[in-house]
Amino acid sequence: MIRFLLSRFLQGIVVILAVFVITFVLQKLSPTSPFNGERNVPEEVRKTLESYYGYDKPWLVQMWLHIKAFATFNPPDCVKSPGRGVGEVISQAFPVSVALAVPALLIALAIGIPLGAIAALRPNTFDDHWATATATLGICIPSFVLGPLIAMIFGLYLRWFNVAGWHDSADWVLPSLTLGLIYSGYVARLTRGGLRETLAQDFIRTARAKGASEPVVVIRHALKLACLPLLNFLGPTAAGLLTGSMVTETVFQIPGLGQHFISSAINRDDTLAVGITLLFAVLILVFNMLVDIIQAALNPRIGLKS
């Protein structure tokens, strides 16, 4: 276990460094700079801003200063918000995205796993067809269509929730429901495929031959292994949701990381965009490592490979 964790830690440093370099180079290759779009800014002021943020230094020097700043957990100020650090923005927006991500994941699992199980246990029947069609419908409807539709029904017509903004304790419901319904389709498809494959294996026939009831066979023996493909999906999905859903947060005007990332890309706030990208990379690595550990616990034949 220690060798596995140490190996993943070293691999993670290399991956994060590669993500940073690629993001940094792509930003520098952009034809404009964060200060070119400013209106009525005298040339002296522009040069002062570039000097303050280090944009007048060579690329390699800028890259080293940014690596040093993020590695020491002292990220630089946002380019478009003087005096406001990248860490401050992320620390304020991250809890908002988490408040949407956790309920969305629970909704996706609560709907997707039973739907996939129904389709897998009754293959080529009406139940299989309607469950599969429902899951496919959830996958096909994009969030920029489903979000406004849900906001119109529950916000404008029924007036149960606010349509947009982050003002009330219930403002997480509509965006989380949007994300949960979309991801429940993927969960259902993966659950159906995994469960169908597991139910066809020899140890399931042995369990049935020994007189185990069907619920025991499914829940105790089959569902555990059937969840392995689902875990591979949930790792990156959880990281993506925790760093904010760009479309859903924009539709519902939620001040999470997704909306900050969109605004940083539009306004060329390079330091904030790099900070959010690095956070996403770190979460991807952490969740993938957790998925490997859980898979090894569920199926010892997999093991932890360093």
C-alpha cells in the first residue's frame, strides 16, 4: 500500500507539472494579453501592470515564478481582480460547487443504479426497453436544454425555487437535479452492462445452484463486481463536478468554480484559469487513486499496482 501511494504521489507530481506547462504555454501562445483589451489605459499604466504581474519577464522566468507560487500554496493575485488572490477566489467558489456536486452525485446514483438493475435483470423485456430508453434520453439531453426546462417548470410555473442566483438555502436543488438527471443516464447504462456481464459468470450459477435467493445473488454477489466499471466512471465525474459544471452554473448563475473558469477564459485572467485547472488535475488524481483502492478492496484479484 505504501509503495502504491508513493508511486502515485510521484506520478501525480509529474502529471500536475505537465498540466501546468501545457496550460501556461497555450495561454502564452494566445495572440492577446490580459492587458491588451483594457480601454483607455495609458501605455505607462499597462507597462506597470505587466511589470507587477511579471508579464515583462521571459517565459521561462514567468513559468518558474508561477510554479514556485503554486507549489508553496501562495498563488498569485488574479490578473483581472487586483488585490484578490487566486486562492481566495477558489476557496470561496469551491464550497458552492461542492454543494451542487454532492447532491448531484447522490441523485445520479439513486436513479441510475435501480434503473440499470431493472434493465439488467429483465433483459429484452418491456422493462429493459423503457429503462434503457430513459437512460439514453438522459444522456442525449444536454444540460443547456434540461437546465432551462427544469428552471421554467419548478421556478417560473410552480414557483418552488429561485430560477437563478445563490441567495437561498434551497438554491442548490435545481442545478443539482439537472446534473443528477444527466449523469443518472450514464450510471444506468454502466450498471446494466456490468450487472449483465457479472450475472453470466460461473460463480453466479454456483450461488444459484446452492439455493441462494435471487435478491441475495444480485445484491450480495453480483452487484459488488458490477459496480467496478461504474467506479471508473465516478472518479473523473466526481472531480469534474467538484470543480464546477460550467454550463449548469452559467445557466443558473451559480458563483461556483465553473462560472469563474468561464469568466477567467473570457477575460484572459490567466492566473485564475491556471489555478482552477490545477485543482481539477489534483482532484482527478486523488479520485482515480481512491477508485483503484476501492476496486482492489472489492476484487482482490485486481490488486494495487504501483
